[in-house]
Amino acid sequence: RKADGTRLVKARVTHKRKTIRKPLGIYASDAQLTRDKTRIRDAALLDAVESAIDRLRMVAATVEGAEWMDVDELWRQVSARMEAAKGFSLDIFVFSKTVTAKMEKGTADGYRFAFNAFASYLGRDRCDVNEIDRRMVSGFREWIESRNGKGCRAASAYLEKLRHIHNVARDTYNDDDTGVVRIPRRPFRGMVPPSPPSRHRALTLDQLRMVAASQPVTRRGRLAKDVFMLSFCLMGMNTADIYRMEGSDIRDGVLTYNRSKTDSRRSDKAVMCVRVEREAAEILSRWTLPFSSRYATAHNFSNAVDYGLEEVAALCGFDSLTSYYARHTWATLARNECRVPKDVVSECLNHVSVGGERVTDIYIARDWTRVWEANRKVLDLVFGK
């Protein structure tokens, strides 16, 4: 107890059967302690003490050769490293923008949505990285689930993105070689719920024919229906790639493009060659390419398509319909109705080679004919020969 009535909190450091006590720089008033003054009862103070102890443990674990030191030397090593990291500050929101600036726009948007939600939860758009603890992460998860339902996909997606940025910050600013630990906490460990399984988004054959026969009244509805059917006729081509498609990409009846979702992660740039069948050619004849000349971004284009599909869904009596259904429906009909082998379906969807055959693929020239034949089977099933 000091003259001003406060008490200095010390850490007990035990090493090789010898114990020393060192101040944590934290003071407690009598009101923050139990009546017998032996324990801390104030939750905020207890959090501060536990955080300081966790930091000491993290730093002590980085001291090489600790087994040869006595407790005083170990404390000197820990103190020096703590001093080196003293005064460190990093706004996780600013750091996130730095990291996501190097990502593809679609990927970066996912992180932006996650941090916008985090800012709404905090009531501010600034947060020091060392301010984030397990209580804050738990509170954020509960806040998301209170708005989207228990076990929602948003809780898993948003927390995973925050954890990734936090881990990048730890890798960037912690120095294992020198033992400087500027970001000691791992507040997301065990806190990110597993992602719930994706909802099956495939139409039946009859439902797909209803979409093809629908006649939307609005221009946006007609655009949405045509883009949906075009995506289906081109083996589930994503709206982001349809948005970028130009007339010059089609030569001798074959469309060649790179799938934007995975082109940066694959050595072949996710190249895809699709024979433009008569059903797809008919749809393309009604529109002037590229769609990017009328929509500022692929995101805006995709939103316009999904909004228009609400009209199509209403005409067909569906609860919902989005552009993703076209890709899922093509794959389901190809496999279940046309009996297309699963590896061919995977190739049609432009997925990475399955079954560990990537090395073999180096020696085999790509033959697109089996892909085109599979697509023709599916279109014959839907529209007739």
C-alpha cells in the first residue's frame, strides 16, 4: 500500500525454483480489490493484469537459452525486449487498407465489408491492434449473430477476415529473431466459427425451362434473364467475366477468356475456351458488348443482374434466384441428368485439376472438345436437339 492509498501490482516470476517479483506498472485502489485485499475483483483491472501477464509469457517464450539463465538474467532479457517494443501502435483499420490494396477487387471488397461491420460494432473506425482481445472478438461475433442469426455465414466470414489481417500484422511487426513481440495476443484463436455448408443453389430442369420461357417486362429484368441464360449456356460463366467479355474474345465461334476469380492464383491464368453454341449466340445478338461500357464496375453489373432476377423469380414463383444458380444448375444437370463424368464437369467449370494430376497435365496438350461435347449434351437436354 502506498501513501496515496493505491497498491502496486507485481508479477511473480519463477524460474529454476527461484522466484522474484517485478512491478507491472499497474496500480489498484482498495475499491478494485476484494474486502481482504488479496484478490482483484474489478473486471477492467483484471483484464489489464492478465493482458500484461500474457505479454510477459509471450516474450519469455522467445528468449533462447533460457534454460541456462538464472531468473534475474531471464528477467533482464524479457525487460529489454519489452522496452524495445514499448510505445508501438498500429491502427488495424489503416493496416487493413494497406494489405487489401494489393488484392483483387472482389477479394478486397470482402475485407472492406468485414471491417465496416467491425466499425459499426465498435461505434468507431479506429482501433489499435493491441486493443483487440478475446472479449472484443466474442462481443463482435455475438453482435453479428444477433442481426443475422446463430451460426450465420457472416460470423465465420467476417471473423476469418479480421483474423487474417491480425495475423499479417503479427508476422509483419513481431521479430522472432530478436525476440521483439509488439503484438503478443492471439485473440482469434478458437473464436472463429466454422463456415456453414453452402446452400444448394441448383434449379430443376423444369424450373430452368420456366426461367428460359419467362418474359420480364422491365429492361433490367430482360437483361437479368439473358445474362442468367447466357451464363448457363457458357457452362456457368461468372457475371464478372461476362461483364468484361468483348466481341473480339470470340473467334471462329469460340470464346476465350481468363476466369477472373482464379486467374491470379493459377499458372495457366485460369484460361477457358468455350464453343459459343447457337443458344448463346442468339442471346449475344440482342446485346452490344462489352457490358462494361454501361456499368462502372463488375460489382454494379452483378447487382443489376441479381435485382433483375427478382422479377424473374416472381414470374416463375421462386422464393429467390441469383446469378449463382446458373453455374450450380449447369453442373447438377451435367452430372445427374447427362451423366457427364465428374472430372469433365470440373474441367467445364474451370476448376483446378483434381486427383493430383497437375504434373501429368504438363505433358498433355489441352483438348477442349470433351468440354464442348458435355455442354452440348446439357443444352440438348434443356432446349432439344
